[in-house]
Amino acid sequence: MDDPIASLIAQCAAADRAAFRALYRDTSAKLMGVLLRILRERSEAEDALQEVYTRVWLRAGRYDPAKGRGMTWLIAIARNLAIDRLRARPEAASDDALETVQDNAPRAETRLIAAGEARRVSDCFATLEPDRAAAVRGAYLDGLSYLDLAARHGVPLNTMRTWLRRSLLKLKECLDR
Amino acid sequence: MTDAPLTPMEADDALAAEYVLGVLDLAERAEAEARIKRDPGFAGLVAAWESRMAGLNDDFAEAPAPDLLPKIEARLFPKAAPAPTRRRFGLNLGWLAGAALAAVVVLATVATLAPPRPETLVTLATADRRLSYQVSHFGDTLQVARVAGPAAAPGQVHQLWIIAPGASPVSLGLLEDMPLVIDYPVPPAGFVFAVSVEPEGGSPTGLPTGPVILTAIVGEAT
């Protein structure tokens, strides 16, 4: 198994605190990047980072390397916490969020070409209409909700939902091929 | 819409994708999370979507993280019990306080010398004892079991929290029919256990959102 992060998580499950420190050292910058991008506020992202590693330690025993790489598992924990916190915020869609998405889109394209796994995602995104691909990417990377996406694309929420669901199933067909 | 409606299987898969993507609102997310816990088939769909979308993870740029390890470790690994003299007793308690201190000292000694053996740490109970959870420890493992009363009402769940002095609550898990077993060292005196009522699947925010129905302080008689 060539997944050093998965090994560290397994050691955490065995209550190895040194492994927990190594895991923090090796992965906190990535998870901070995830939290900062979605929450867009440094102090909240730092608070969330503490919660993420608390959950990682307490849930390490439930990580199953057969179901995915260690980093994928960690990022899922960080994204889920960040999105829960975002959805619990009182205010609705903010214009700032939309600006961020627009700015990041071209960079996203170039960075995605790097790894093989990412390459495949990028190929499959190319099979979607550009605005629908942008909606999926904006949701995943920036934590946009259906409400945000509907406002951004100027369509009713239900239409957005139908669009996105169709796009996701199409994406799946391509990725699983 | 000219599109044909999704089949039930497609609809489940689409819901899993929507959950992973994060587009659902708070209530829908809580519902999906509850389903992940009780429906392994749905949990599998979610895991498959997490892997599918993992290719996008490269696009999260790294950001320097401050060294929060000391704070995280203080939450997870409370230090050995502080000197009992830190606890304040009213003068009217007199000899009782002395006895309690002695008990704390004895407990601390037992905890460090004796091999791990399940021991009751605190009991979380309503005044009439109709609802009661018992927290016991076994080495670095806590076990929490309901010893009286019913589980939470349908659609709700009891969630267990631990609160270090002056810190935010940290979730230890959901209290359902099976006893909850957690890798967690014995918390020192002064730490608080609490049980709150949360929507199915647990608090969506990582902090208690519903009423706190039970509390107990480690080191104090309940």
C-alpha cells in the first residue's frame, strides 16, 4: 500500500499520538486550504481545523483504506464540516463568493491537467456544457449551494437542481467508464 | 421539463452526489447524514462519489496552517488530574469536603496503579432518574450506556459532549441503543459531560444545537 497518509490514520486508530502529530504536520496545510477556500474567513477556518483533527482522531478507526485514499478521507471530513458551517450561517448567497469562483475558474482548468486522476475528471467535465461544469466545480470547490448557483445562473432553484442532477449522472457515466 | 424523471435508483445516486458536492441546505444535509449512518447501501454511494470527485481535490491550494496541535491535543488528551486542592468547597461542607478529596486522591491512585478495569466515572441522570446514562472507563476507552429510560424520540438523537474547563464542547458521539465506545483518556476532575437532543444524525454544526438535557461534572457526586 503506497499511501503514507492512510498508514498514519491507521496508527491514529491504534491511539498512536506520534502518528497523529505526523499526520497534522503532513496534511494540515492542505486541509487549511480546503477550509479557507470554503469558509473564506481565517479565524473560522482555524477553529474548524481544530474540529477537523478532533474528528479525525475520534473517527480514525472507521477509515477503510479499501474505500479510498487517506487524503481523500481527510478532505471529505474537512469539506463536510466547512459546508455544514457555511449552511448554518444566517446570510444567503453573497456576491463575494461569486467573484471568487469566476477568478478561480481558469486557474482550476490548468491545475487540473497535472495528475492522472485529475486529468480524468477534467476530461469528463469537458463532456458537460461549460456553465454546468462550472456549477459542479463551484459547488465542490467553493461550497456554493443550490441557492447560490440558481442566483448565479439566473434560473429557478428547481431548474438548477434538475440541471445539476442530470450533469452529475452524466459525469458519473464518463468517470466510471 | 422535457427530461424524463429519474428512477428511484438514479434519484438515490443523485442525492448521494448532491450531498458530496455540498449543494443541499442544512436540513437536507442532516437528513442525508442520518441516512448514511443507517443505510450502508446509501453510504456506499456517497463513498463512491467522494472517490469520483477526488480528482478535483488537487485544485485546493495549500495554505499555511498555524500550529494548532497544542490546542487540539488539549481537547483530545486532557492532562492527568490536577491537584485536588484546586477544587473549592464551601466551608459548610467541612469534613465532607475532606472525605471527597481523599476519594479523589484514592481514585487517581487506583487509575494510575491498577490494571484497566471498567469503572464508573460519572452518571448523567435526570433528577427523577427516569433517564440515565452511565459513563465508565476502561484504560483509555470510555463506554457510555443508557441504564434507564427511552432513546430520543423518532427523528431525534441524544448526542454526548465533553467540555474542558473554559473550552467549547467536543462531540464524543451519538447515544443510540448500543453502548457508545470511544477511545478517550479518563478526563480529569472539572471536565463536564453533557447530553443534548439533536436532529437525527447528530448536530449539523459540530456544537450542541438542541436542548442540553443532562450534565455531570467529573469528580463530583451525581
